[in-house]
Amino acid sequence: MKKNISKILLLLVSLLIILGMGLVLTASSTYSQLKFDSVYHLFNSHLVRVLMAFFALIIFAKIPYTFYKKHTKKIISVVVFLLLFTFIVATRVKGASRWLNFYLFSVQPSEIAKIALLMHLSYMIEKKEDLIKDFKKGYVFLLFWILLVSALVLIQPNVSTSIIIIVLSFTLLYVGGARFKHIISTIGILVIVGGAVIMIFPHSRERVLSFFNALLNGTDINIQVTQAKIGLGSGGWLGVGLGKSGQADLFLPEAYGDFIFSVLGEQLGFIGSFFVLSIYMMIFLIGIYIAKNAVDDFGQLLAFGLAFNIVISAFINASVVIGLLPTTGITLPFISYGGTSITFMCASIGIILNISKHSIRKNLIRKKELY
């Protein structure tokens, strides 16, 4: 089972990516034809990014995860610089400065920040051990990095990613042994402060107010959510079939991106959507299994954190599409159109695979020594 677990993980991720390619082709064809005079323009772009993502997976699967333990402070420092640099020089898109453009490609540093912070927190938790239970001697040092990174992402503004970073970080602290009362009190303060900050930015304020207005009046949040629900509803139990999508014909704005779960539901129906969400849960459970068998605390925490990032992103995206959460910019992992997200999600899988490989090798060595 231990030897096959990595193959199962790789198979599940590959299934999601292949499905995503088909959905992106369907969801982007009409828009691509109208804007770029080519049905395959956005699909070709996505295909290149998928190849880059697979390359990242292979590279990160070969890098010993212990390498990150030695260099987490350097990695997180570089990421902090990138976040600052992004805020200063990045071109604003829809009121936000989130991307660094390098002519041929663009990078969203906040996606890198999630992985880098998980690495650094995992290292610090392992290093401080029981001191993490002490607020002044352990907990506050980890809190500093969480607040710094989440604040730099928040001011872009990228409220949704900032919230995910906070959820990931405090979940990791709890798993790592931090006191529950410290975590709850900190989150309470952050909710108050964060809520005030969210209302400052027009972009996030509009989304939150639209969400609560919809809840109070029983209406939909915005046109995207309205059309997304229509798409999901029209899919029924079994869907209308792969490649057959009415929402892709410009009824659902940017159907190939953050709202691709609606196209998925329309084509594969409730059963298909449930199956895809189940795959995300299986990836998370495999991540927990690999974390449990890791040979050190750093590997355990890092594998758990990376797997949790994947599953929470998937369920937040699905919740937004069906109107349970305000609209965010969180993509559906391995499926949505996009470069930075799919690349670093695949990099995360590569790191988890390396942790698994390392633990299997160590366990084999121990068995040989016993005999």
C-alpha cells in the first residue's frame, strides 16, 4: 500500500488535469473565437501551462524536501520581497495588483506565498517543539510570519487568498500543538480587524455587501452566481454530456476560470460533480496518510498543510459557485484555466510525493537494520 499510494495520488491528480483540459476547451471556445478568432486560443495557452505544471511536479518530486527545511527563512524572505515588489510595480487588474508580468508569462506571488509560509511554519513548529504552547517564547514568532504574509497579500488587495493563508496557517498551528485558546483569541481579533479592512477596499466591500444582501432578500449574489446556478441545475443528475455546455456560450462570464465548476456540473451532473469533489477528498486523505508516515515533524506538517490547501481551495471554489460564499478569485485546483495556480498546486503534489518517497526509503532502511 505504501509503495502504491504515490501512484494513486499521481493518478487522481492526472484525472483532474485531463478533465480540466476538456472543460477549459469547452468553456473557452466561444470566447476564444470571438476575441482571438480561434476556438483553441485559450485552450492552447492552458495546454502550455499544464505542461509547465507537470514539469514543476517532476522537479519538486525530485528535490529532497529536507532542502526546504534548511532554507525556509531565505525562501520566505524572498517571497515577502516579491509580495512587496508586486504591490509597488504590478499592473492593476480589476482594482488589484496581484500579478508580476514577465512578457511570456505572469506569476501571482500570493500562490507561492502559501507554500513558502507552510514550509517556514512547519520548520518553526518542529524547531520550537513544546515552546509553541508558550505565547511569548514560541507562538508569537510564528504569528509574526502569518500576519506579515497575510497582510501583504491583503493590501494587493487579495482578500480571499489572505483568508485562506490565515485558515491554513492556524490549522497547521493547531495540528502542530499550539494552544487552542491562543488560536481562538488571535482569530477573534483578526476577524474584527480583517472585517474593518475588507470594508475599506471597494472591490471586497462590494462582494461582501452583495453576498449579505442576497442572503437577506433571497436573491442571487451577482450575474455570475445566477448563471452558475442555472448551469448546475440544467445538469441534473447525469449532466448534458461532455463538450455540451450552454453556459460556455457567453452566458456565464469567464466560465473557463473561477466558475468552471458550473460547467463541470452542467456537463457531468450532480453525480459527476460529487465524484470530482470526492477525488479532492481522496487527495487530502492520501496527504494525511503520507504525513502520518513521514519520518520527521517537518515532513508531517508540510504534507498535511499542502494537502489541506488543495482540498480547502476546491471546496471554497465550489461553495462560491453555488452561492454559499461571497465571490472570490480562488480557482478549482488542477481544473480551472490559469498558470500560477495549477503550476504551484502541481509543485505541492511533487513535494508530497517526495515526502512519501523519503519515508518509504527510510522505513526500508530501518527494516534492513532490524534484520
